[in-house]
Amino acid sequence: MATEASLDPVPDVPGAGRPVPEAGPELVERWRSGGGELVDLLTQVRERTGGIAAFRLGPRPTVLVTDPRAVHHVLARQPERYVKRSHRARLLIGDGVVAATGSAWKQQRRLLQSQFTGTGMRRYEQRITEAARTTAGRWSQYARTGQTFDLGREMHRFALDTIWRSLTGHPLDDKTERELASVAAVVAALPTLPTDASEAQEVVAADLARIDAVARYAIETARSGATGPHGPGLLHVLVDAATDRAEYTDQLIRDELITLLVAGHETTATTLTWLYLLLNDNPSAREHALAAGGEGSAERRQALQALIHETLRLYPSAWIMPRHAAEDDTLAGYAVPAGTDILLCPYLTHRDPHLWPDPERFAPQRFTTPNGRPTHQGSYFPFGIGPRACLGLQFALREATVLLEHLLPAHSVRFHSTPTKATYGIVVRPEGPTPACLEPPLRRSRP
């Protein structure tokens, strides 16, 4: 475990500092010739050089940042100095809040912020619960019939239903679900698309057209004043903003809608899929969480949230976070010239044995035991930290917890097969299907 002394702030004077240690070019060449994932290279760079390390994929050095105090410096202390330059998903989400920068980002975030805290979150409680009940009903049918289903697809269906209810006020219908499958298709394709924007657009044009058609219909429906059984949704907030804010054109409303769809279901669905795969290998963790307290108790909820947090530690929502140094800086004693590309990697920070003992082990009690996890803010950041931290953090944790409250006590999942690899794209997801069936829950002792 890293000591508090090792994480003390280092005076950072822009323009001062020693050079960032650089991994040798042979490391990159060996990685390129081997055809591995980017995470394989980053792992080797960190192991060779440390928590702040430079390597070259092109003419300029890239600096990998996994040291907690340096993470905190980049994301929380100096976010104006380390900026987003271009988002990999811009082809899909356009100028939505995740990809926006500068004053546009500040205005967009300000509008959405209130929707995901306090009173805003209470507005979505019923919608989250209804989506969880719908999934629970489907699972009860699977249990009665012995039907095999794909667990990953079920989690995507639940998360998409939840965010669709929250955005539009309507439950997800079969037609909309089929059309919005194009969102997942584009997200999966992003890492392999051509670097030329026009060529990339052409490859996924059909999927983007289907997504745009769904967005247009939803926006027109919201603008007409029609609401669903849950009342107006977040989309109505965006449409209403257009009456006195000229920047909220139909295009920007579309971009925000798709951004919230992607951010609001892809990461949650993937996290829940990983969680069930981890429980498959660690069945006692399920029993421990259910034994922590009775149905609806604070103790059980805390234990369920620990399952989620430990899953996010191993498979963070954003496994890599690119930034760009807009001006000279000194980062934990190292000189970072303007123009340097920065890669923060929660995936590697969360698996650092100096911070997390036995880091590859699934151990949810890290998040319920005093001193079970590092205290430094930069040690755990699956949703980012600082002003650009994910808006939907509380929403995602709430919906995942509510679903587990419905499903975990009622069913034991038996996988017919499980993926043996992960794919590192926009999110870290299991590579391959997750066919499963349901069995009666194991008898457990009373709490």
C-alpha cells in the first residue's frame, strides 16, 4: 500500500522539473510486431518506467500517467492546462457534453448538472425501479421455462430501458430497441474505423442514419408537448432550453440525446455484465452481499454497492482518458512541455499493487472495510475526477444497485460458457457472448 508520505504534493512550477523517464523504443517496436492491445504496451511501459512515463507512438512523446497524485493534478487541480482535444466517439455523439470543450462545455454541463444530483435524481427513481421490475419479470419467465439467454444483452436491454425512460418518459418498446442496437454497433466499430473522418462516416452511415431517425422522432415528440406515463424526461429539458438559448439547435439537442444514451447505458450494461462474470468465479461474494442485511436495508445496499465498486475497479467505465497539455507544466516534479499527449489509465492505476494489495483479486470488502482501500482521490477514478467527472455517476450507481436488489436474491446465474478475453475499445467489454440460464438461489444463512 502506498504511504501517505509518498503521495504528498510536490511543488509544481511550470517550466521547471526533470525530464519524464522514457521507455525505450524497442518496447514499442516489440509491441507493434506482436499485435497486442494498447493496454499491453501501457502495462509494459508502467512496469519498466513507473507511474509517470513517456513513450513514442509518433513524432511526439506521449506521457502515461498512473501515479495517483499526478492523476489528481491533471484531472482535478489543473484541468484547464490538460484539455480534451478530440473525443474518439465524436463521429457518434457530435458536440454533446462529453466531447464539448471550452465555454460550450461549461454551458452544456451547467444545464445538465442539476438533473443528476439531489432533486434531479429523485425524479428518476420511479423510472429506474420500473425498468428493474420489467427485467425482473423477464428473468422470472426465464427461470420458469429454463430458457437460455445472453446475460450481456439482458444488461444492455435493462440499461437502455432505464435511460430511455429517463430521457423521454416512455418505456423502451421493441421497435426502438431494435433501431438503437445501431448505437452499440457504432461504439463497437469505433476503434477499427479509418482515421479519415469522411471514410469513417461512410463505414457506419447506415447505423448513424437509423440513430438519427430515432433521435428526430423523440425530439419532435418532446417538442409537441407529449409526455409518457412517467411525465416529461430529460429530453424535454433540452427542448425547453432551445426557447431562450440559441445554441440549442436541433443538432445540438440530437448530440446531447445520443451522448446521454451512450454514456447512460453502454458503461452500466458492461459493468453489470462484468459483475455477473466475476460473481461466477467468486460465488461467495454474492452470498456475503445478501447476508449483509435484510431486503431494503442500508447494510445490504452498501454491500451491493461494494460489488459494483470492486467491478469498476477491475473494469473501469473509461479504461483510458486522453488529455493534451495546452501549456508547459511541471507534473509531480517532471517537466511536461505544451503539446504533450497525456494518457491517464484508471485500469492500470486500479491494478497497481503498491496501492491495491492483491490487485487482481475480486474483493468487494475493500469498499466496506476501514482502511480497505487507498485514501488518495487519484487512486480510484472509474468515472474520472474533477470538473469533467462523469455527470451520471450517481445515476449509474443507483440503477445498478436497484437492479441487483431485484435480481440477486431471486436467481443464481449459471453460464454455459464465458468469454476468455476482454476487448479494449471505448469501454472494456467481454469479448464474445455470455449464454446463461437461471437456477434457484442457493440457501443462505440469515444475516
